Amino acid sequence: MDIAIPGLGTQPAAPPGIHGLQLLRTLRRGWWAIIGCGVLLGVITYAGTKRLTPGYSASAIVSAEPQRFAIPQLQGAVASDAAPDPMPWVRTEAAVLRSPMLLRSAAQDLSLDQDPVFNPALRPPGLLAPVKAWLAGWLGAPSATRGDPALEQQEAVLAEVQRRLRVEHDERSFLVTVTFASPDPNQASGFVNTLLRRYLADRSAARLSANRDANAALSGRMAALRGELDAAEAQLRTMRQQNGLVTLRAGSLGQQQLEELATAAAQASSDRIQAQAAWEGATTLSRRGATAELADVVGSATMARLRDQETAAARRWGEVQSRYGPRHPDRQSAQSELAAIRAEITEEVRRTVASLQARYQAARDREAATAQQLARAREEAARAGALQDRLADMEKEVDAKRVLYQNLQEQAELTSLDPQKGGQAPGLRLVSEAVPPALPSSPKPLLGGVMGTVAGMALGGTLVLLRGRGHRGFEDEDEVAALTELPVAAVIPLQVGRFGNRARAFAGLPARVLQRRSSPEANALSLLRRRAWHVRSAAAPCTVAFVSPDPADAASLALAFGRTASADGDNALLVESRPRPAVPQHGLPDAPAGDLAAVLAGTARLRDAVRPDPDSRLAILPRGTGAVPQEPAGFEPTARIQNLLVEANDTYNLVALSAAGAQSPETFMLARIADLTVLLVDLRRSDRAAVAELAVWLRAVARDPVIALLRDA
């Protein structure tokens, strides 16, 4: 809901009720009701559960693990344990434990149809049975067509058994818990054990039948596979003998020969390349006469020795050539020696080149012969490779049949075993049997009492909150400040008395502040006066407006504030915005001929309309009974009040304004021009919604809105 404010448009209204911190305070205020409801309902619940018939629950645990072997070649034998999620199989077994056929068998074994707990036909009629029969006859309800009574009793027993049975699986393991509740502890454990024994026996019988069928099928398949395996092995041996295939550890014989020839061909090619390079290099050097380089290339010891002799002969020739003449014997001997050595070198070069050429020719012939052998070997290897591939395929087929035969033989041995070893079927294992419980599982009086206490406290809290929504008044000043979002400027202790009237006590506040100047009420109003002077604007006089949901309270507070201010030395003027009857109330004088309406209309002057307070130095401008004149269109509505304040500036320094009503236009007019706007809140009897609505208005229009809190002394 929005609130229309003159001059400011529409403002959102504060929602009435209980919010935030108020909720906790309201609950704390009604703690006795919350505790009382909790204790009362807890005691009733505890006593009621104690009177109920005790029930006992017995539990057993069975492990439903997937099978550890499978026969994938056969349909319907057993399921493979290679399934990605075994939980569906476990959930299926849990559903089987709840099957009606299995439950009927267990109920018949224990003769539950003879127990009144499970058979309603054996129970005595209840206290309400005649009433129900009378209502059915009075309402004219048609009687249900009855079928076979025995079948109806069986269905009733089955329904009761299903209601008391609980089969639980935690979805994280293979364990399934079976729980049964009964007034008799022995009956509870006996039903669980009987149910599990029947379940395991049925599963074992089904598994035994499946194993027998699977074993018969396996025997026939093994005989056929044995004949296929023998034929394949005979064909493999014949092929080896006819083609002379020998398989070594590192491969076939032909493959090894091919690898050796390939290595020899590569080596022959390398030798031929080296011999050709040596021969061509030696030929080139011999043609150029570079015997020194040739000796280094061929690495011949004879050539090296001749080169050393040539060097020594050349050195001696150089020595005798410079010392002797052309015909000297030593010179001729040295020249002859040098020529002989060089002739030997030339002959050695020729022999070396011829030797290298012969080596090159031999390497080339060897390379050609090796290449021919390699080509023939490759042809043989290709033919042998095809045979080897065919042989390998046949060996794989024989191995696969042999493995399949061995698997079938192992599975035949497994299916020939007795699946009822230890009284349990494969994949199903009884982890723990049910034992008669020593203590009842229901009802639980302590738990019922606690839950009743909690429910009672919740009910009490709800009642307190419902009562708090319509509660008038507040708990303390913090709650007022939280709801209004305004500061508390003064707390006025009201002297009411134990059996006094609050309205009458507040109406006498203006008289009490004059009688007792040092009373707590007068001190609170003096504190409010100092707050007004602290926040006043630069212009004089200081103006204080008083607003309250009850206009009479605002008038009383404004009069008491004016009297306190005048007693403290202020030249104060009280301007009433609320009409008064002619009979004096709250200690005010009778309304004179001149009043606020006349001053604002311009028919009377302020100093003529003001009347002195007979009990103090306060000057009072009453509202009178006339209407405040309306401003013309486009004229500011506070202009006449501002003119009045300007006229009062020459005589008064403090003006107290009492609002005419909580939602009147004059109230917002005064709040907009006042230096301090005081909202009066009675801690005990003020309505929350009205206070919150006024606070929203004041926060939107007033300069400095504050709270004056009225509480009992």
C-alpha cells in the first residue's frame, strides 16, 4: 500500500506486523506460553505412546552377490558377472523377497491366518463397530458383494504381512536387510527365518535345474567340438609334412636363410664400392705421378720404404750437385741411385694399380652372385610365407577350439557340482539369521515425548506470533527504533500508579512539570529542548512540531514542552493546530476571539491573538474552531505559516507546534518547516501499524524526525 504525501507524491507504507528482531522479541515475550504448550503436548504424547501395545522387530541380512561363473554360449543358464552394474540384479532379488507368492508360503508355514493380529476376521468387534453399522444403514450405503471368505482372509493376512515387512537395500553393497514386526518377538524372528529359508530353497532349486540343463547342453557341445579339434590338428600335421615346414624359435628356416643372404648382399655391395673407390683413386694418382699421395692412399709398406729411399737419395743428390761438377764420380753415382729408386717406385705403382683393379673385379663378381642368390631366396621365402600364413591361421583355429573345449570342460565340471552346498545357492549367502529381540522397537515413548514437546513448542510459538500481530505497544525503546528507523531523543517516565488511568495521567503532564521542576518528566522534556536547539537552522525562532497517532496526546506533550522551555528561560510560543472545545482541557485557557485561523487569514494580528498561559510564562496561539484558509493554485502551502514565524521572530525564540491530526495536510506542512519533529510513542498502548505509517511519512518530509518515548515510571 502506498501513502499520498502533499507536495511529495506517493511514498511506500511500512508493512504492519512483526519483522526481523521483532519476531525474536515477540517470541521471548511469550516464552511461558511456548514452554507450557511444549510440556503439555509432550506429556500427553508420552502417556499416549506408553499405553500402546509394544511391537518387536527382528532382522536378518542376506548377501545377493552376482554369480562368479557364466556360460555365454548358452541362453538362460546363469548371468555373467561382467555386467557394468550389478545393482539391478540385487534390486531384483530384493523384489523377489517381497513377492506375494513367497509371503503366502511363509505365512502358511507359520499359520498366521489363525492369529488375530494378522486375520481381521478373528478380532472381536471394536467399540465403534455398532456406530459404523448404524451410520451405514442410516446413510443407505450398499453392502459390498462378498466373494470367497477364505480368499478374503488370505488377502487380508497378506496385506497385514506386507505392512509389517520391510526389505531394505542401501544401493552401495550387495547386502539386503529383511525386517518383520510383530507383537511376539519369537514370531517376528521366526517369520524372517522362514521367509529366507523358503527364498534360498527356491533359488537353489531353480539354480540346480538350470545347471542340469546347461550340463546336458555342454556335454553335447563338447563332443562335437572334440571331433572338430581332432580333424583340425590332423590337417595341420599333414600340411607340415607335405611342405617340409620347420618352425624354429626365432622363425622359419627359409626366413633365416633370407635374412643371412640379405646381410651378405649388403656386405658384398659395400666391399665392391670400397674396391672401386680405391682402384679409381689409385689410377688417377698414378696418371698424375703423385706417388706420395698414392702411398698414403694404398697404405703399402713397400711404397713407403721406396719413398723413404727416394727422399734420402734426393737429399744426397742435392748435396753432391752443389759440391761437384757434372763428371765427378760421386755426382754420377748419386744421380744413378736416384733414378734407380724412382724406376722401382714406378713399377710398384703399376703393380699396386693392377692389384686394386683385380680386387674391384672380384668384388663386383661376388656382388652379382650374392644378388642372384638373394633373388632366388626371396622367391622361395614368398612361397614359404604363404604356406606359413596358412599354417598360422590353421594353428590359431586349432588353439581357439582347444581353449573353447577347455572352457566348456571347466564349465561342465562346475555345473556338475551340487549348488546346495551348505544349504545356500551360489551368489546368495545368509549373513546373519534373525534372533528374537529382547526390547520392543515400537512404540518409543521417549521419542514421542520429545516430538510432542517440539510440536507443542512450535504450536505455542505460532500462537504467540498470531497474538503478537495484533498486540499494541512495544517491549523497549530498541524495538521502537528498529520499527520506525528513527532515533529516540527522550524517554518520558509517566507516573500512572498501579491502578491509575494512563490517559488521565498523560493529560495531567503539563500541570506536573510545573509542580515538580526536577521531576524525571521535566528533565526528559528539558533534554528534548536541548536537542531542538542543537539541530535548529540558522533562522530564528527554533521550531518544534509534535505529532502523535492521538492528536490529544500531541497537544498535551506540546503544552508540557512549552511550559518546560519557558521555565528554563526561553521566550516560547505554543501554536495549536488542533481545534479545542470551549471547556478548558489539559490546563489550557479558553479560546479567545483571535486564533490561528484568523492570523493566517490576515484578519487578526499575532500579538492580538496570542494569550498568556495562566500557569507559566508560555504564550499560546490557539487554533480555534475556524478553518485554515486554502492557498491559491501554484502557491506554496507553507507560506502563511512561514510568514507567521517571521512575525513571531521579533518576540519569541522558541515555537512549539502541535499537529492537528496524524494524516492531515497541516501535519505535513508543520513537519516540513519545523527544525525538529517529535513523534510521540506510548510504549504500552501505541499501535505498531500507526506508528510505522507515521514514521514513513516523517522520514519523507521532516528535516530531523525523532521519537519521544512515553513509558511507565
